[in-house]
Amino acid sequence: MAQIYERVALIGLGLIASSMCHAMRRAGLAGEIVGYARSAETRDIAREIGLCDRVCDTAAEAVKDANLVVLCVPVGAMEAVAKEIGPALKPGTTVSDVGSVKRTVVDAVGPYIPEGVHFIPAHPLAGTEHSGPRSGFAELFDNRYTIIVPVEGSDPQAVDRLTSLWTGIGALTETMDADHHDLVLAVTSHTPHLIAYTMVGVADDLRRVTDSEVIKYSAAGFRDFTRIAASDPVMWRDVFLNNKEATLEILGRFTEELFALQRAIRQGDGDHLHDYFTRTRSIRRGIIEAGQDTDAPDFGRVKARKK
Ligand code: NAP
């Protein structure tokens, strides 16, 4: 695939940025990849593993003469980073991000984008529970959606170019406005994460079930919750602080449904439970048919071997 940007600067070098590095290299999409991370430790690791072509010690230095700048830091850190790099951006550059919430990022970053610089937020819907520069891999975004969120006045050519980058990285793309994105993600990602955090917290609180029992007898349901609940605390703190309204709306609906199921169990209403579970099973089928997950039993996991 042909080069799309001569120089790409990645600010923040964690899971998403490092996966972008590997995927851009795999397809030859960037002439040069420049990186910056807040801590010297992360910058040193990035240099040691040769993650980028060049790692800079300041964000302003990293974005100098870049054609594309992608902010890959937690949502709550986007504003401070934008403020720092704003004066160093040259006209014609595109600034994007990968934050999991879009409205607050649009509002926080937008004011620091100089005249002549294109601001096109985005969000790849792919991740794992791992963090840091060593956790990335080129296949992370393959066949997963990246939502592009053009803002008022976004240049269509610049949007097309960013879309081609994500397609080249392996993703499917869709455009959406920021508020709609935040509502969709509250349903598909943010609230499920909160529920997983809660369930793991409940198990931890129940002293009758000891730690060793929780681990020893972890059946698929609980085990899958623990994987989700192992996600980065800073990232997820920022997601809930920044997608407050949509998450609270979906949580309200969730609580109502939970009460209805609770009543069905108490009243022995098997029909209600059976109908409900039949409906939810068909959603899983839809996800598999859309190529967004495997239909192999237990997500295709190979059984962990006994040591
Ligand atoms: P990560 O692996 O934890 O890496 C985060 C990076 O941001 C690190 O380089 C870290 O620097 C830097 N950082 C943290 N706090 C900062 C601050 N206050 N100021 C400046 N830099 C800071 O995170 P990630 O999973 O790649 O997530 C990055 C972004 O992608 C987030 O906005 C997240 O919402 C979004 N996202 C994540 C996923 C996912 O599943 N993980 C999926 C889609 C989108 P140091 O290493 O120096 O501490």
C-alpha cells in the first residue's frame, strides 16, 4: 500500500499508539513515525524496542513538521497535550486522536487547534486489557471499526486521507457525530465495562468466597468479567468522567431491566427469563455474522495448561 502521510507524530506511546505504529509499518503508510510519551521510562522502552523511527523528549518537538498528529493519551489528558502542541502545529497538518469519548475531546482540544490545521477526531473500536508501548500488535485493528468524527468545517479531503490511513491499518471505517458516538459507546462498551468492574468488585467483597475460590472455580462468565475489569484504571476513570450523561442514561435502563429480571426470578416466571435469553442470544449471532467475533466455543480460547 502507498504512503499516506510523510510524517506521523504519535503523542502517548501505549497500547493504541504502539499498535498503530506496527500496523502503519506493516502497510508502509507513513514515511516517518515520530513518538513522544510523558515519562522518560516509556520513551526509553520505545527507543529500546525501536517502536518509532524517532522518539522526542517533548510533544512540541515531536509534532514539528508532522503531516498527521494523533493524540493517544487518556481522554482527561487531551486538553493539556493540545495546549502544549498547539503553537508548534503548521498549517495543513491534521490533528486526530483515539480517545474513547468524543464530545469532551472535541470541546477540549478544538480551541487549541490553530487556523489552517485540520482537526478530525477518531476512535478505533479495538483494544485489550494490556497497556504500554510493549503491548501493541499490528493486527489489533484488523476488521474492527474505527469511527471518524469530523467536526464542523472539517475539510473533506483531510477526512478522506485520515480514513485511508485507518483502512490501510486494516480497520473498517464509519463516520458519526460526537454525541451519537458517545451514546453508542455507552451501550456497547462503557456500561458493560462498569458492570464488569462491579461484578468483580462484588466477588471481591464477598468474604465467604475466598480469593482462592474465586480464582480456582472461575467459570467463563466471571473470568470474562475479570479480563474486562483488568483494563487500565486511568483510561476508564476518564471514560466515565467524560461520558457522564450517556453512561448514566444507559445505566438507568440497565437497572430497570435488572429489576424486571429480579422480579421474574422471585416470581418463578420462567417464560419471561426464557424469552429474554432467547432475544439476547440472537444479538450474539448478529455480532458473529457481522464478522466482529468468532463463533468458536469459549471465544476460541485454547485451554490453559496445568503447570
Ligand atoms: P496506555 O497503554 O495506558 O497508554 C497511555 C499513554 O498516554 C502512555 O504513553 C502514557 O504515558 C500517556 N499518558 C497517560 N497520562 C498522561 C497524561 N496525564 N499526560 C500525558 N500523557 C499521558 O493507553 P491506551 O490503551 O493506548 O489508550 C490511549 C487512548 O486510547 C485513550 O484515550 C483511550 O481512551 C483510547 N482507547 C483505548 C482503547 C483500549 O482498549 N485500551 C481502545 C480504544 C481507544 P506514560 O507511559 O509516560 O505514562
